[in-house]
Amino acid sequence: MSQDAPIYARLVHERGDVPAQVRSTAEQTLRDLEQVVRSGKPSPWSAFGTDGAGQSPAISRPASG
């Protein structure tokens, strides 16, 4: 770590390199998703009734009349 960021260096020493951990987890998630997309398997989100972004699909309502 450079001498220009002693506070950051101390935080990394105390807490670990959180940005590197997040980057690693994001890259692994992307690899996993690419594998799922290539395999053609249903999305794990489909079990929750969402589109993967937490949005529920449109619900059809009976016509009032």
C-alpha cells in the first residue's frame, strides 16, 4: 500500500480488502450466471415469482363488470 493513503492501508490491514472481496464475489456471480444462461436451466428467481430484479410479473386481474 502506498504512503499516500495511510488511513486506507490501516483499514485494509484491520478489515481486509473489502473492494477486492466484492470484486471477486461479483466476478464469481457473473461466471455462475453465464453458466446458467448457457445451460438453458430455469432461473432460480422463478421460484420466487419475480423477474430476478425483485419485480413481480404482471398480475392479471378479472375484468370488472
